[in-house]
Amino acid sequence: MGSVSNCSMRSILIMRLGQIILLSTLILGSTCPAVALTHSRRGPTSPRIGKRTSKTKPQSQRTIDDERATQIQSALIRSGYLSGEPSGHWDAETQAAMEKLQGDNGWQTKLVPDSRAIIKLGLGSSTASGNSLADQATLSTSSQPNAFSR
């Protein structure tokens, strides 16, 4: 019977060793991602560590100049969205009138003025408003009789 207890003792030791290896693998595997997340991540092309340089972004237009504000106000007055005389300054009243124009046409009202609103007011470029040279040529020839029609 001595050999049976030796054999069962050996089995118990092997099971204990397997449990210890399994437990240590689980502990090690669960801590490695936590360590990896604490380090800052850099892209493969990032050459500098700790020293950041900021590139200046090009400034977008923040305000509307007085001449353009006068043009827009005059057009808003003509279209009935603004009353009075053009002040020449982009003010809250002009902003509200432009938002109303854009909202009435189903356009966004967060960014004012919208390019579509400028075109609708007749202040866009000639090609943007649909009055291109090709369109003008079509209009002028459409009023003339066609030589090929009978």
C-alpha cells in the first residue's frame, strides 16, 4: 500500500504545481495590460519625447468686414428680413435676420452667413448664382427662333 500512497502523493503534487502555474499565468496576464495602459502611446513616426511643438493653424474669418456687412444688410432690407438703414457693422440684429432667412429656406442656422444665403441675396459670384456665361448664352439664344425648326 506504500506504493499507492506514493502515487497519490505524486498526483497531488503535480496538481498543486499545475494550479500554481495556472494561477501565476492568470495574475501575470491580467497585470500586463494594466502596465501597458499606464505608458503614453506614441505613433511610429513620433520622434520627440516630452517636447511638443504646436503648429499655428490658419485663422478662419471671425468677423465680417464693414463693407461686406453693409452689402448684406442692404440685401436683407430689400428682401424684408431687416428694417431700417444699414449700420455697416455685423450686429445681433443682422445676425438674427440672417438666421431667419436661412431658417426660412431650410438651411442650417448655426453658421451665419451661409453661402447659399449670400447667393440668394444676390451677393454671390456670378457663376455661383447660376448666371454663368453659358447660362446667359442659353437665355439669349432661347428667345431667338431656331433655324432648324419649322
